[in-house]
Amino acid sequence: MEKVITLYHGSKSGISGAIAPNSRTHCDFGKGFYMGTDRTQPLTLICNYPHAKLYTLNVALSELKILDVEIGLDWALLIAYHRGKMESVKLSSIYDRFANFDKDYDMIVGYIANDRMFVILDRFFHGEITDVALINSLSALKLGRQYVAITQKACQKIDILAVQELTESDRKKLKQESEANRSKGIMMADEICRKYRREGRFFDEILKAGE
């Protein structure tokens, strides 16, 4: 029996042509077609664009090879690789591990680095907080899940159910929500820095240990 789930996708100006894995390269899990389980998540990413559209989708998961990434350090390091944060240790064993982490899969399922988490991840990548601080922060945030179709085979399993065009009023409200979430993230990161500043390893230490 075909397993079908309903997901949401935000587009800055609308989908043109067939659905394809052609987002920008430096996204959480690399180039792909991104969909979320929570309809509000993609909305905050597209609220600055006047022609933004929200798509409701049906996705058939059968016959796809799916990588489910649990939340934790591997999740953070996979994002680091795909966002180009590991280039300083290119050709090292840790770089190779994450370069091949999702090889031969059609779809990646993992948690979204939302507005609040993005701030904390950025501090981790810049050496301001340790892996212990990062992992402790993950449990404190209610992160949504995202499904990323990284092959054309996966994209062909996606059907559009509905399209919603955002009004100016919608976008203004979402901008405020996005800014509020980022502010909460900064406050949380400051608190985490203080609490765990002497525990764990920093990002550059992890990369060096994996060379």
C-alpha cells in the first residue's frame, strides 16, 4: 500500500514547470526540493517576497530510499557540510564522511534549523558555543521536520494539492513572527553560552579531531 503524507513548500515567486531538486546549494541538506510538516515554517522563509506562494502537497514515499537524520551532533555537522562550513578541512576523514553521508538516497528527513535554531547553529559554527551547549538547546526547541527530495525520482512522487498566495497583511504578520523568533533565539543562545561555556568541544576542535 502506498504511503502518502501531506507536506508544505514555500516559494518566493511560485513553482514554474515540473518540481525538481534545484534549490540553492547551501541549504540545510544541500540542493533539493524542501518541504515541511508544519505549514507555518515555510511561511516565515518567504514573507519578504511580494509574490510568495505556499503549496500544500501530497508526497508518496513508497519505493524511495529515505535517510532519516536524528537530531544531534551528526545532524548539526551534516548541515555544516552542506552550508560550506567544512571547507577548511576538505579531504579530511570527517569531511569525507559527511560528503558521503546522504549518498545514494532519494530523500532526506530531518529537523528544520528554524529561526531560533539558526541563530544557535551559527554561534556553534563561529566557535561561540560548544557541542554540549548546542545539543542541550535542541531539546529546548520545538523543531519541525523537513523532507527534502534530492533526486528527480523523489520529485516525481510529489503532487500539488493547493496553492495559497500571501497577501501583504499575511507577509507583514509573518515578518514580525520571524523577527520575534530570531530574538528569542539570541536570548536562548546567550543563556546557553553562560550555562555550558566550560563543557564540550567547539566546532573547530571537532573538525581538527576528525582530520
